[in-house]
Amino acid sequence: MFHPRRTLRALLLPLAAGLALTALPATSAQAASTLTNGGFEAGGAGAATPSGWSEHGDTGASFTESGGHGGSYRLSHWASSAYKVETYQYLSGLANGNYKLTAWVRSGGGQKSAFIALKNCGGAEQRTDVPVSASGWIRIVVPVRVTGNQCTISVNSDANAGNWINVDDLTFTSGTSGTSIKGADISSLAKSEAKGGVYRDSSGTAGDPLAVLKSNGMNYARLKVWVNPADGYHDKARVLATAKRVKAQGMKLLVDFHYSDFWADPGRQDKPVAWAGHSYGQLKTDVYHHTYDVLNALKAQGTTADMVQVGNEINGGMLWNEGSTANWTQLAGLLNSGYDAVKAVSPSTTVALHLAEGGDLEGTRRWFDSARSNGVRFDAIGLSFYGYWHGSLADFQTTLDDAAARYGKPVFVAETAYPFRLDSEDAHENIIDTGGELVPGYPASVAGQTRWMNDMASIVEAVPNGRGLGIFYWEATWTAVPGNGWDPTDAASGNGWENQALFGYDDRALSSMSWFRHR
């Protein structure tokens, strides 16, 4: 069992359970220039107050117990009735500058709030929520700039009966964190608008969706490109047109090459019709020329790509069967052909390789080990991670951290999303449409969507050595518009994704766009 069972302590809960916390003056806590007992080992299990720490609120809900992350013990918040509690430590005599708190956490979810904060540091309070992860520890960071030679480290729970968090192995060190990419895939936008799609800001005023997204903090757009799509969308011309709009908003641009006329993913990597029957040698030339042609045209119009994906979710390779992972020598040749084309147009453009199933540590290792041993060149690693398909958040953090360290490359989330409701706006069944498909602790609501994205951003931010670049939300603008369905060969096909867009069924921007402002 991962949640605490502290019945005796629960009996001692103050009668004030559930009352709002009032922060105590910082001087009432123990002052030190370094963090004391960050691993909660001093005093062992059952300490009334963890050594070096102070408590406020329903103090019976804050205690140490066995089952630590790195050592024998951990801090836990839990009670059999609703509670509010803060476990904190005051540090003084600090040199002013940038610091970050690192902590390992778990949570069963359900709280009104559960977070770690750095406050009274001289500026605005900085918070990071505790992600919902009942089965595995997750590392989070909280950065702050100290300007008053002091700072208070604060672990907070405002919880319902039976809710719990575990916290362990806190460190407070100099340094910074943060992510540079707050992005979204907006590939569906051009077709949506052409078919009558309307986008509104949160007040209901219709306008340019890119301007709405930018005003909410988005700084990077992702656009897929197909070779000769049946409906004429997602081709070179459409990408060029949308790229102008992206750059006009001051955003950066990621171009996602599928090397197909249709969707490319782990289950399907069809060659473009125009390349059918080509030899492997010809396919290498095709990849080079297509990549160069699109990117050079972007450069010529003043919208040079900042990042390029050579392939989309290429777990099984691309351009099947010649580029399958069953023949790594040939796949490496195709990937390097794409890499060379990118660098020929713009040496500074980042080349990323993109896999799905971001919670699959062994699969990711196996793929990139093969890529490395076959001399594949790349600058960054992108992983898709959908929590309802690809494992737990702890699994994802393990994979992301491992990829960054094992291959010495920056990493990012190439795709993720979460539903804000389950019902459909059109007649097409949504891909995620039942409660049983949801990630535990993250409801299908605007709040659940917001929480998912903030927690994902926290995991990327916590990648060691600053190698976590950020996140692209998948298809933020794919709302339910007749004619803008998933199948380019069928105008009547519907959209199974509108409940995971960042615009609601009333076309208004959802407040979940606030995740773009994550550090």
C-alpha cells in the first residue's frame, strides 16, 4: 500500500480540521542556511514533527513513516477526515541568487490542492503541484530567485478524507530550471477555417486563433507535412501559408515530416503514391529532395523552420517496407538523408527523431541504441505520451530522463493531450469517451485538462541538466467542423478529437490554455 495508515495519529487531529491555513511568521520556524533533514531520516517513523521542520494547521495529518524514496522514511500527509496542513522549513542567511528545490513525490489524488512552494524569498511565491502518481515516485522542481537572503520551503495539502501525498529527498541548491517550448500542433487549423471554423477568446470575441494562443503563452507551433494528400491540406503550400502566420505571431516553427500522403504512426508508414515502386536508393533521394524542397521554400519566404522532425512516431521505422526497423542499415540511410537535407538548408535548425509510447523505457532504449549503433545523426529526442495509452507518469519520467542521459540529447514531448469532456460535439465517436479510459486522478474537465498539462510540464522541467525542452500539445485547434474530419479521402469523416482541443464546444478558448505559462 502506498498511502499512509496512521490511525492513531488521525485520532489526534485538531478540532480545527478543514479551516484555512494562516501562514505563521517566518521567524517562528527553525532558521538555517541549508536544508535540514530533507530525506526525513532523522527521528525515524512516527515523528510528531519531522526534525528540522515545523507544521501548521491540522498537524496530526503531517508525519513521517516507513517507505522512503531513497532512504527508509518519508513525509506523508493523510487523515481520515478532511484536513489542511503545511509542513515547512525556514532558511535564512542565504546568498541572493537563483535556487531550485528538487523533491520526490507521490499522490493518490483527489485533493483540493497539494503542492510544494517556495515563499518569503523576496519575490512572488513559486509553486509546483504534486502530480497524481499512486504507483511510482515522480521528481519535481520548484525554482525561485532569492532576493531577501531567506526562503521558506512549504509542503501543502488541502485535502478530503483519505487523500494522501508522500514527499521525500528534498534538496535546495543554486541553479535554475524551466522549459523553452510551450507549443501546440495546429496542423488542422487551415482546413478548419476553410470549412467555416470559428475561434473565440475567453470572452467570446471571434479572432485569429494563433493570436489567442499566443496571448495565453504559446511560443512554438508544430505543423505536419504530407507529400500529396488527397484533400490538398497539410502539403507544402498549406504549410508555407500557415508558417507565415506562425512567424508573424513571433512564434517558432517545428515542421513534422510524415513522408506519406496520409497519417504516419507506429502502425502505419505508407510510402507516398508518387514514390511507390522506387528503389531504396531512390527513396533516399526522395527523402532528401522533399525535405530540402519544403524547408528551402520556408527559408525563402523568411519563415525558416526552427526544428524539424525526420519522421513521425517512427517506432517501426518509416517508408515501409524499405525503411522498416527490420533493416536498420536502410532506415539509418533514410534518416540521415533527411538530416542532411535539413542542415543543407539551415545548419542551425534542430533535427529531432520522434517515437510514440513515451512510457516504454526498454522500447525507447532499444530503438535509440540501434539508431546510435547505425550512425544515425540527430539533435533532439521527441516522445509522444498520452497517459491513457502509454503508461504512468512515473514510467514517462523514467523514460524521458533515461533518454536525455543515455544519449546526451535534449528531450521534449512531441505530442500529448487530455479531454475536457467526454461527449461528442459531432456524430463521430470520440477517441477517448468513457470514464474508464481516463488517467486516475485527472477528470475529463477543464480543470483535469489543466492539471494534466501542468503536471506533464513539471516532469519535463525536472529532466536533469536542463535537457527538458518542453511540450507540444497535440491538435489544439481541431474543433468539430463539418468537412474537417480525420480522413482526407472522405469529406464526411468526423473528428474524434474535439473534446481534447484547447477551444470548447462554444469555440471559446479554454482556461486550460494557462498551462502555456508554466515556467
